[in-house]
Amino acid sequence: MSKRSRSMRRIDDGVSNMKRRAVLKQGLAAGAVGLAAPYIFVPNALAQRAKELVVVHWGGAGGDANRKAYFEPFSKETGIRITEQTGPGMEKVKAQVDVGNVNWDVLVDIGAFRMFQGMQQNLLEKIDYDVVTNTKDLLPYAIQTYGVGSNVGSEVITFNTKTLGSAKQPKSWADFWNVDGVRGHRAMHQKAFGNLEMALIADGVPADKLYPLDVERAFRKLQQLKPHIDVWTTTYDQPIRLLTDGEVDMAPTWNARAATATEKGAPIGIEWNQGFLYYDMWSVPKGAPNAKAAMQFINYCLDAQRQAQFATMYPYGPTNKRAIDLIPANVRAQQPTAPQNFEKQILFDDQWWATRLTGLTERFALWTAQK
């Protein structure tokens, strides 16, 4: 999803590796020399580490865009080497913080709800706004105590333009629920995050009254649609494949995936009305070895030209409001933060979800399994 709905991956190094590093650290304190951990904090290593940033992103096309728009030019201009890793899940940050051996400097494009989880668990550094000063043109929600908005994605109604004529295309979540008036096969992703909001909007809850979510009302509304869901998708590329192949006619999905598929010729249309906006963030893990340079890097990435370059390669909207006018017109039309799209959409309340995600995800999985 986003970026926002990207699934948690298993800890790359594993708990056993973390324990091994903790033992190594104890050995160093006693004067022993152990086998190599990623960064051994001795004077020469510290000097070398000051010239390096370890950034952690999700890989794929988004990782490629980050590399070209931010990582490579930052290294060229500052002389600070960028080392990339993938999978910036907050559980991995916790594992490093818990053993006191943090190896990462910048978390790239973590969903805002993950940032709030990290804040609540004391896993992140506060953003140093004496260093991160390039903020005057940012969207207000992008400026947070423990993160700065990197881009904005959207979960939108998408549909097959061949199987659904213009008169049959859903224009709202009420239409998506209207199985008699807007006929067609439907898919939904098997997740609580977002689906509860869609159900409440379909049930007539005003956007400005959406939070706190009325969870029971949302499940009652979802129950009405459940018999008409042909596929509960479990991977993030599955809705696009189903729509492209004509196996379903409509599904909620993420704007970047839909736009990318459309560029390749897929017959997929996007309805921006009542889309749900979610922010990705740059954050810094607690105890990052090179936190000062991490703040410099984040500030560098807030530049309008660089954000426009990223958004041109990967259609998630820039958080710098000046960047949108620097994007080619045909690409700008696919941006969630383009004014004509932004004004139609609803902002996820990531902080509300941060403490409830696990429990509601489990409840939703049980609910979909029930006949």
C-alpha cells in the first residue's frame, strides 16, 4: 500500500543474531574482541561510520525512485555514503533498540501509523527541527514530532474500464456497496485498516465525523457486502491482476499500483472521490549511530525539485506543495496531492489506528473466515 498497508516482514537478522550482537557488545566492554557485528563501536569504526548513512526502505519501484531522487544525489553532494537495506518494519527497530545495538539511521517511507507506534514505544528520535528547516511549504500533516512526511498515497476505488461503462462505474463507497444499482464482481483486501472507514462512509457517516471509528457499525455495514465479495485479496498486486484480467470489475486499491498498471496498458480507472489519504514518513530510530547526518538527509529530501523528481518516477504525491507544479501534467493528474484530487479525499487517522491495528486486524481475519 502503500505503502500504508504493506505487510510486516520477518526480522532480517533474526532474534538469534540480535542476541549474538548483545553478547558481542558485552565482550567488547570487557576488552574482548569478538567476531564481526555490523558496526563495532571503536574509534576507527566511529570515524568511518560518520561518513555513512544506513537507510532502510521497502525496495521495488519505490526504492529505485528513492535512490535516484534522494540517495545518489545526497551522496554526491555531501560525500556521505548511503548503504541501503530493505524492510523498515517497526518490530525490527524494536529488536535493535532492545539489545542496544541500533544499526539503522533513516527509516524511509514508513506509514504514519508505524511512526506513531514507534513514538508510543519510544523507538524513534525526535526530529531536530533546528536541522530539518526546509518545512515552510510542507503539507501540515507532514510535520510531526517523530517523523516528516516523505510522500502521500491513496487507497481509491478502481474499476475495469472495459467491463464497466461510464454509467456503471462506482463514484463513491455507497456505490461500491450498492450491488443492485452498480452491478459487477467485487474484490476487497483482507484487512481492517481502511475497510472500516469505507463501510462507515458508505453508511452515511460524514467525513469530518469519521473518527473515532464506530467499529460495530462498520462491521454491520461490511456484513451487508460480505456475500457479494468474490475475492478477498491477500497480496498487494492481486487486486490489479484481478482487475486487469477482468476477473473482478471493481476493487479498492492503491493509486500508485493502479497508475503503474494503467501506464502498461491495463484497463483500470481510478475514482478519487472519497479516496483515503495516507502519509509515509522519514523517521530516525532511537540511538541511530549517525542521527545528525540523518536529519541533514531528511532536510535534503524536502526540496521541491527532488520531491517532484521522485513523484514523476513513482506516483505518490509530494508533501512539498510547490513540488506538484514541477511534475509533468500527465503525471500530475495521477498524484493524490494534486489539488483536484486532494480536495476530494479523506485523511486516515493514523494515530487512532496505532494502538488498535493488531486487535482489529485479528478480528477482521476471524470475521472473513466465518461463513
